[in-house]
Amino acid sequence: MQNEYEIKKQICDIGKRIYNRNMVAANDGNISVKLNDNEFLCTPTGVSKGFMTPDYICKVDARGEVIQANGNFRPSSEIKMHMRVYQERPDVNSVVHAHPVYATSFAIAGIPLTQPIMPEAVIALGCVPIAKYGRPSTMEIPDAVSEYVQHFDAVLLENHGALTYSDSLLSAYLKMESVEFYAQLLYQSKMLGGPKEFTPQQVEDLYEIRRQFGMKGRHPADLCQNLKEGKPSCHTCGGGCGSKDKSDKAASPELVAEITKKVLEQLGK
């Protein structure tokens, strides 16, 4: 097992990666790692994630209260969001929040990443819903994220950024990379006239591959709030992974007819 100092070094390394990949600007973003049920390491507020050293990292309890912090460093103001994820997902050991350009652009536009366009994204992420907007540093963001934490391993934050979480820091960070790459490909394919999506059967085939791999985490292939309600899975819900008002709009008869037409065209019928 790694000691705390080694974990702090890893947090700093991931912070540099996030900064160098333009996933954050200035002092944006935050990272946390679970040590045990009542001890967590997290990045401080007001500090660039690209220039941290281990002594910057704070330790907090399950309520987000400071256990240890050097000098004037204080935990990220978004620690409440991290704590909510840990509270509701015992399998999660790390949380990463960033503002990757393409993914955040979709979050600002209010567009969830639900279109099945590449095998890796379908298998690894399933889709990435949008949690409704909440004021920074308040309980509004944790409450909004809570709606999706049990069903997905990545969430867009409306007009804010992206949140990923997993059983290790590296895995949580790689999910952030995957979300951004997915968003970039989707954006650029739209500029070329629109992506060619997988058919529902092709999506299900990819879901089965994921199940055979025995991949960890939460995913529509295994658990989907739409399926639980008797609705189509996320990749065929027409964007129903957005906020409730957007979901109602997405389920309009006109949109359903358009989706049906597109699927039939892809099937050659």
C-alpha cells in the first residue's frame, strides 16, 4: 500500500497532466483520493493544479472538515461534491473535477454526450449525462450530481465542467481524458456533417463486450435509470440523460419519429 506522501506526489502528477492538457485554466479544478472511510486527501483552493508540490495537499474528514493543512492552504471549495460521490459510491476511491474545453462546451450548450459514435466510448463510458446547474461551493452541485452518481462514472456539470470518479486516481483521471476525447470527436464529426451512430443492436453488442470484460464501475450496460423505468437505454433515449426538463423535451413525438427514421435508414429499411 502506498504511503500518504506517495499518494500526494501522484495527486500532483495528475494535477500537472490536467493542467498541461488544457483541462483547467489558472486555479480551476480539484482532485481527491480516499485513504479510508474518514480520511481523504484533496487539492487546495486557489492554487494552480500545474504547480503543486506534496506539501500543498490537504487532508479532510468525511464531512470535508480539515484534519491537516500546511500554511494557508485550505481544501478545495468543491470538496462537498467529492464527499457526496464517496458517500453514495463506496467503490470509488478517487474523484477528479476539471474544465476540459470540448466536454465543458457541451455542458455549457446543455448537450449530454449520449451519441454512440466509437466503440471505446460506448464500452468505457456508456454515455455522459448533464447534472443541472448549481452554484459553486454550495450543496446545489452535490445534490445535482447525486441524481447520476449511482448510474454513471462521469457527469457533465451544466455551465461548469466535468466530473469523473473511479476505484483509483489514475482510472478517474483516464476517464476524464476519455470524456474529453469523446466530446472532441463528437464536436468535430458534427462539423463534418454529423456522426454516423451505431445502431441499437451494435450498441448492445458493445455492451455485451463490456460485460464479458467484467469491467468495474457503473454503466448503462449494467445499470441504467432509464431501463429501470422501462424506457430505452441511454444510447437510444434521444438525449434523455439531460436534466428533467430537457428529458421531457427530448421525448417529444417529433423527436421519437426522427430517431426511428434514422435507425431504420441505418438498418437499410
